[in-house]
Amino acid sequence: MEVATSDLMLPLLEKNLGIGFVPEKLAKPLLAEKKLVQIPFNYNIPSRSIQIISDKKRGRSLTADTFYKFCINKIDK
């Protein structure tokens, strides 16, 4: 089955309807309650990058500007 978000995947996983890849932060409570089982694997997740292209002649929308500032702050830290 395909779901739109990780939090929608958790109920499917709880009901044993397959396996899934979700952020550990979301799965921790269910792992602690033994409702989910973590499958360990030896694989390094490749690093990713975000490229931002903008037109200096046009302004950014509030959403685009907020996302831009979020990305810049994460890179600086």
C-alpha cells in the first residue's frame, strides 16, 4: 500500500501490513511498546543536497522565502 505521509504508514505497520521506512522519532513510541520491530541493516544513507534557484528580478512568496531562510539556517549550523 502507498500512503502520503510517514505518520499514515505507522497504523499499517502496526497491523502487520508490510514493512516501511519511517523516521526513528516517529517509530520510537511503538518500538518501546513492542508494537513494531526494527530491522537493522548495514547501509549508509547517501548524503543529499538542496539546490535553490531564484530569479533576482522577481520576489519570493512568503512560503518560498520561509523555506529559503530555513535552509540557510540549517546550513550555517
